Amino acid sequence: MPPPLLTATFLILFLLTTTTTTTTSQESDPESDCTNKWIHIRYLPSQFNLDLLLNCSQYPLFDNFCSYLTNHGLGQKTHNNSHSWYRTDPFMLELIFHRRMLEYPCLTPDPNLADAIYIPYFAGLDSLNYLFGPQVNSSFLHGLDLYHYLVHLDTPSIWQKNFGHDHFLVMARSAWDFIQPLSNDPPIFGTSFLELPEFYNVTALTFEARAYPWQERAIPYPTSFHPPNLAFLDSWVNRVRKSRRSALMLFAAGGGISANPNIRRSIRLECENSTSMSMNGTGYDKLCEFVDCSNGICEHDPIRFMKPMLQASFCLQPPGDTPTRRSTFDGIIAGCIPVFFEELTAKKQYGWHMPEEKYKEFSVFIPKEDVVFKGLRILDVLMSIPRGEVRRMRENVIEMIPRIMYRKHGSSLGLRSKKDAFDIAVEGTLQRIKSRLEELTAQ
Ligand SMILES: *[C@@H]1O[C@H](CO)[C@@H](O)[C@H](O)[C@H]1NC(C)=O
Ligand SMILES: *[C@@H]1O[C@H](CO)[C@@H](O)[C@H](O)[C@H]1NC(C)=O
Ligand SMILES: *[C@@H]1O[C@H](CO)[C@@H](O)[C@H](O)[C@H]1NC(C)=O
Ligand SMILES: *[C@@H]1O[C@H](CO)[C@@H](O)[C@H](O)[C@H]1NC(C)=O
Ligand SMILES: *[C@@H]1O[C@H](CO)[C@@H](O)[C@H](O)[C@H]1NC(C)=O
Ligand SMILES: *[C@@H]1O[C@H](CO)[C@@H](O)[C@H](O)[C@H]1NC(C)=O
């Protein structure tokens, strides 16, 4: 049972941190130059953030998520003596991001001095009632209260200065959940937040962007790894580097085998079949490892998949309901080379964190059509890659770990000197807003 006490404790901590914003930012590196980096956090009434957490056990058709709120959204530690590993639920990124924003070194209380304005709205959590709850038939309303508040109730000049072009927020779900066309009546699935002209000017950070994104940009899913200092990061990276890779490839997923041809089905069949193949001369004990994550058993239990990922050379990342997967990032944390089957899984998504031109150096691409319809075997492709090349790719994967992880809030100065997923997302957002504002003034 998720103790109400836990929630209460969390909220108290949360409120304390909120009121000590300035102290937190002063603690940071005094050398940091804030030119072009000033961010103002807009004040929002608690209905847009805190109140949504208080109801963590009451959302219809959605798990009670109270226990994931602890540690400012990182969740509970996996073990009492763990320093870096948590039972993190990716949907809590809105909290994690908010907490990190509070320790951002270039906060300003004056919106007129800000280069960007952060809206501390827990958009994904607020969407639950529209996605799965009583408001399912009014999903076009999602966001209108917020807009009304931002533009009419609270100091209207903050919005009007740049018509919202300098505002940004985090929506910790796929953009697909927010692009219900306003004309669908009754709605089929999702809210219309990203379809509302009211929010066209606002930059939204999501886990997955549309194929032709307009206002949203994709940022990494949080994994369970949140080291508090450089020593814990380094010791993990050393472990990853030394780990013996006894399996050639690994696939971690839930669900059964569907009867229709699709990439997940092909992978499962090839994996089951691989036990009859010869391992002679491959250097591996096993060609394919399958980690069964059915019924969500892996979601908050990273040990189930991190250990096998540490022991595999390649991690298969086929699309599921949507093209992206949290597992892409879990695999990178484990130094497991990602194998992609669609460009929308990562290459066309995470340009800020994993530059498009680098994909050949750290990942393998096998078009899913070649596997599903042309009988191309994944094992054959992977086995044909020379061992030296595999080692080089793995090294490039390992070097990406700091960029795609979300370090723990309040971490040491040493670790703060390395840019993590949050830092890179903020940098990208500032840059995007800067160029939008420049375009506007040029018009
Ligand atoms: C929280 O739950 C209560 C009772 O179910 C409901 O009345 C209230 O509107 C909910 N608040 C939010 C912000 O969802
Ligand atoms: C973890 O710590 C809590 C509180 O200190 C204690 O109640 C619990 O038994 C510990 N769990 C384990 C597995 O040691
Ligand atoms: C939503 O609309 C559908 C179709 O009109 C209806 O069957 C359903 O009961 C409605 N759901 C709610 C929660 O009002
Ligand atoms: C969005 O920006 C355009 C100018 O680029 C402006 O005309 C429009 O009113 C803005 N939308 C909102 C909702 O403020
Ligand atoms: C399974 O293995 C057999 C023998 O190695 C091979 O002929 C067959 O094509 C394989 N099937 C799949 C789906 O890979
Ligand atoms: C594997 O190699 C050994 C000797 O190197 C050989 O005796 C054996 O037949 C090979 N097995 C297969 C399945 O190729």
C-alpha cells in the first residue's frame, strides 16, 4: 500500500524546495555565465501541479502512482543502500524536470529579463482524466484553463511580450497522446493540447514527437539511473566497460506473439530459433537473450533487464504501439549497442541528445521491412560486424551515458560540470526559442 504518509512527506519537501528557489540557485557555480540563458518560472496556482499529485491514488484506469512521487519523482530507491538506482516511472519526468529547474543556475524572478519562460504545469498527469477518465469526451478542453490563466488572469504582459513564443513546458508522454484533431466528435483517443492554436507558439518537450513536429521536441525517457556524484557515475561506467558480453543480442519486451507479421514477431521467432544455431567461433555463449517483461513486471524493477543488458552486445529496439521506447535509453546506460528498425525510434527524435550524423558510430540500423518481408536475419547482420567495430561502437555508446541520463537533483558540483539530459534539453529549448524570436523580429 502506498502510504499516505509518503505523499505527505513528499509534498512537504516539495513545498520547502519551492520556497527556497533562490538559495538553491545561489549554491551553483558562481562562474557560470548566464548571458542568453536566463529562465523565469511562471507562477501557477496549485491546480496545475501540486493538486494533481494529491490525487495520485484516484485516477481512473491508471495505477496508483503515489509511490513514484517520492524523491521528487525519481521514485523509491531499488534497495536501501542504493545510491544511484530508483524505481523511476517515466511519466514522472514532469516532477523531475521541475525539481531540476529549481536548481538551474540562471533563474530570474523578472520575466522581462528572461530568455525563456518555464510553465511548471504537469501536463501529462492532468491529461489522465481526459485520456482514461470522466472527461474522455471533452478532450478538446485540455489546456484551455491553463491558457486562460496564463493570458488573462495572471499578469497578461508576460505572455504578450512574445505571444507565448518564449514559453515552454514538459509533457511527459508521447505527442501522439495530445494530437486528437479538434474535429473528432466523439474523440477517439488523446487530448487536443498540441492541436489548440492557443498553444502553437509554446515549445513542448515530449518523449516522442510527430513525424513532422510543429511545436514539440523529443527528449529522452528517464531511466532508473540517477547518480548523485561523479564517483557513482564513474564506478557504473567502469562496470559497464568491463562487463563480459556473453550474449550477442537481447530483446526485452512484454506481450505475446501476434499472428500477423510484424517486427516484434520476427524477432521473437528468430530468437527462439537461435538455440539450434552453432555458436562455434562467435565468442558468445548465447546468440539471443529474451527478457520477458509481460504484465509490466519490468517497469519499476530495473534489475530484471539491466543485468541482461550488461551482458549483451546488442539491444534490439523495435517499435511497439508507437516508434519510441524507454528501453533505448536503458540499453545505452548498460553500454548495449542499440539496433533500430525505424528512423522514428530515435534518429528523427532526439537530435539534441544524440546527433543524427553520429548514428552509424553507435548504433545499427536494419529496416524492419527487410526482416519481416524479405527474410533478412538480424543475427546474420550483427554477426557480420567485425569485433573491433563492435568494441568501437560500444565505446561510443558508453560515452553517451552522461548525456542521456537524468542525474539526481542536488548532485555534486563535479557531476554538474557534465551536461546531462536535462541540461541538454534546456540548452536546446533556449536555442529554439532564440531562433523563433529572431524570426519574429525579422518579419
Ligand atoms: C481529486 O479527486 C477528487 C475526488 O475524486 C476530485 O473531486 C478532484 O476534482 C480531484 N482533483 C483533481 C485536480 O483532479
Ligand atoms: C529499508 O529501510 C527501512 C527503513 O529504514 C526498513 O524499514 C526496511 O526494513 C529496510 N529494508 C530492507 C530490505 O533492508
Ligand atoms: C463518451 O461518448 C461515448 C459516445 O457518445 C459514450 O458512449 C460514452 O459513454 C461517453 N463517456 C463518458 C465518460 O461520458
Ligand atoms: C502566436 O504568435 C503569432 C505571431 O507569431 C501571433 O499572431 C498569435 O496571436 C500567437 N498566438 C497566441 C495564442 O498568442
Ligand atoms: C529457423 O532455423 C532453421 C534452421 O537453422 C532455418 O531453416 C529457418 O529459416 C529458421 N527460421 C527463422 C524464422 O529464422
Ligand atoms: C564446433 O567446433 C568443434 C571443434 O572446433 C567441432 O568439433 C564441432 O563439430 C563444431 N560444431 C558445430 C555445430 O559446428
